[in-house]
Amino acid sequence: PSKVAGLTVISRELANDSTPAAAETVGRGLARDIAKKIDTAYFANTTPNGPNGLGSLTTSVVDTGAAITNTDPFAEALSKAEHQGAVITAFLGNPADVLALAKIKKQSGSNEPLLGADPTQPTQRTILGVPLIPTPAATAGVIWGIPSQFVEVVVREDFTLDVDKSAFFTSDRVAVRATLRVGFGFPHPMSIVKLFDAP
């Protein structure tokens, strides 16, 4: 697992005079930044001094063509994963792609969306019964079929937040540092399916 970290420096007056404590607010912001870095690394090819992501793998591929107009590419993705002894538990894509899919109707002249909707979970979208999850970290134009049994996220050291008043003693400032150690494991890359407009 690799370390991901963030550091912010604030004035001692801000740390002492604010409610809720500025250090805690800054810490929450650092946690969000670290989560974004992890998501970006997860979908990336290689990350300097970090783990290799989905983009570095040789996976199964489904050519979607220039535009997806029905669920056929997703049915093919499910089948390709099944040929590898896997079950896709989620599709992940950029919010722009998820929106484009959400606008597809079941047939011409219909207002009923192609994506399945569960009345008990109104914000969740599904394709052929599999959740479709938007994430800004995914590259636009690429949707990933992920089998959870063959994808590991290893957290070696949980998120820690440290506040140090001595580091910047001469300038009367407070340092807020957040760290986390995380890695990815893909023991069966061919069970993962990449859906995109293949050249």
C-alpha cells in the first residue's frame, strides 16, 4: 500500500477562535481531497509513487461503438465476465456518460427510461439489474464492469489527522496533516470489463 497525504497550514488565531474548529473543517477537506486522489488513482494507468489502477490492466473489452443506444453492450459485458467465472456487481462511469444513458428511452415516443429504477432506491440507476454508479474519476467515454470478488482495495493504515502547533512556531501557524495508506489488487484482470468505443 502507498501513502496518500495532504497538508494545510492555518493561522493559530483561526484555529483558536473558530467554531467549529478550523482544524476539524480543514481536516474534513483534506479527507475529501484524499478520497479524490484515491479515486483518480483507481481509474488511472499508473500513479507516480502510487498504485497502478484499472487503466494499467489488460481486461476484457466490449466495443460500444460511437454511442450506446440499448443494453446490448452491457449484456455482452456480463457474458464476458461470466466466461471468466465472475459476476459483474457494478458498472462505473463518468457522470456525463451516466446522464447520457439515463436519457435513453425504452422505445421511440416513450418517456420511460431504459435504465431500470428501483422505487425503494430512487437515486440508484441499474442496467440489467446491475447498479450503475457515477464517478467523476472515470474517464469520459469509458464504463467499467467491476466484479467485486476480483477487485481489492487494501487499506493498510486508516485515515489519520494530526494537528501540530510546533511545526511553524516562528510564524505562529498550525499545521494540519492527513495521511492514509492504500493499495489496489486485481487478481483476475480479465474478469473486469472495459466498455468503450474501441478503435
